[in-house]
Amino acid sequence: MDVCARCNRKLRSQKSIGEGMGPVCKRKAKKEADDEEFRKIQITIFDVELTDGGVLDAGSMRTCTG
């Protein structure tokens, strides 16, 4: 019996059987992979080399007043 690699439910279509998971699980797995890739490329203010000897001048920062 062919089951989904993600949720272990029975796969019904030949396409799903060939891919090893159903369409919902495939979509969720892709989103998780995309989210992980996005997370990897993010940087924080602490990752950026700051000027002025590493001191952040808060007075020069802009604020958004929506």
C-alpha cells in the first residue's frame, strides 16, 4: 500500500503515488522549504557591520508613523 511520506495517509492518485505524497502535503512541504530558505538569507542589525566603531546612533534612525 502506498502512503504519504509526510502524513502516512493512503495515496489515491497515480501522480501522488509517483511523487510519494499527496497534493496538500506537497504544498505544505514546499512552503516549509521556502520558509527555511527565506530564513537562511535574512540578516539582523547585529549581522551588519556598523559604522562609527560599531556604535549605532539611534538619533539617525527613522521611524515610521503609518
